[in-house]
Amino acid sequence: MSIKRILVPLPGSAGLTGQIETALSAAKVLVAHVQALFISEPPPVTRDLMATDLMATEMGRRTATVPVNWHAEERERTARDAREVFARGCAVVGIPMLSASDEPGRPLAASWREAEGSYVEIAVQRAAAFDLMVAASASVMESLMAIAEQSLLRTRRPVLLAPARPQSDLTDSVMIAWDESPECWHAVSAAIPFMQLAKSVRVISVDRDGSNRQASQAEVLAYLRCHGIDATAQVVAPELRSVGDTLLAVGAEHEAGLLIMGAYSHSRLREMFLGGATRHILKNASVRPVLLAH
């Protein structure tokens, strides 16, 4: 598959520079269009607000706009700050930013969009129209983890978890967390555009018995060769660590610029109650980008 449309949801914050940098880096190497989606949630309905509305009704609604205007002003300020951060990032990497009146269609460009409502619902609705979403783990921002998880489960679009501070190129070294599940095959397929540009690709399986993975590793290596990708394979034992911890540790050891893995190859309910690699990555991946697919 090709990746030509990238969505980067910004849930009400101008401080998500790692997420923006990762999205722009991906757009640059893939020659893709990247859209920043700034999402603000509506003001909560509180007792004070309800009392203000009641008082406004009795006084001819002269004071009804006070809390709403304050929220609107704060939203506009935050959106303006976030847009400036995004525009500066585009300028640094040389990606032209389209105006509101420009029609998308240029191979390498950026655009800006704003919406109000639930962070998760709006982001997931938009994700279906894109090839890739850039979010982050809970260690970066809880709402971005929720967006990533729901997008994976409800749209089946791949999600790229951005680190807090990007430290390497996405295509320097790629590591595949191989478990031979259908979800892992989907992740490998989705990441082909990145791997075709990578300097090196490693297929890593976590298993106490290496013979369990030899046949499936040979199969994925053959699949990659058909796409012009030379890769090496290795099986590592988890020792005393969980699979998720092992994958993050091996990724650090090899200085992987991108980790690729399938998401929720076990049921989501089982992972929530018993733990699992997907939940561990969604909560803790903060150092290097991770591409997930379900």
C-alpha cells in the first residue's frame, strides 16, 4: 500500500511538537499530504453555567454570552498557537502549507483544519479518509493514546505513535516485532513504504524457543524480498521481562528509528485484564516511533 494522506490530530494543545515533527518527517520521506486536525472540546455544562443561563433568561439574556465568549477566546488563542507551531514545522522541513481555499492534491503539502467536539470521536471519524494517523502513547498524552486505540480498532487504519522528542530518522533502521499474527502481517504491509526507504530492516521475534519462529520468519523475509527489501531475522528470549519490555529494550539496543508491530493480536478485553504487548506499547512507547496496525 502507498501512504499519501497523513492525519495528525492535535487535541487542544500547542505543545505536541514531537507528534508534529514525526508527522512532517513521515510526509517528507513519503512525499505525502499531511493534515493537522486541531480539536477542541466544548465547554462543560456546570451548575454555574446553568445558573448564568437562568439569570440571563430572566434579564433578557444580556449576560448569556459571558462564559461562552471566554471559552471561544481561549479556543481561538490555543488554536492560533498550535497553527503557528505547525506552520513553523512545515517551514523547517520545506513542506508548503495550503491556504483554506486551496484544494488538496499536491504530492507534498500540508493543510490545517479545526473542529469542536469529542477528541476521540472526531479524530476517528476523520481517520477513515487517511492512509495513516500520527498519535502517541499515554506517556506522551492520555487522549492521544485513546485516539490511537480507537482508530486502530474502529477504522483499521495504521497508527504511528510519535515519541515525545524525535531523535532519529524514521527510515534509519526499522525493526519488525514479528509474531506471525494476521495483525502483524497487516502492520508489515502498511509499513512497506517506510521499509523500502530504510537503511536496514530487522525481523525480531520474542520467544524462548527459536525453532517456533523459523518457518514464519522465513516467510516474512521472502515477502519483504518481493518488495525489494532485504532484512535479517532474529529470535530473542524474554528472560525476566514482558514481551512489551523486551521489544522496547531490543529497539533501544539496535537504535531502531521505527518499530513495526501488530496491535491486539489477542482480544482487547484479554489485554486490558491480563496485560499484553499492545497495551504496554500504547502506555509506554515514548522514545521511538511505533507503527501499529490491527
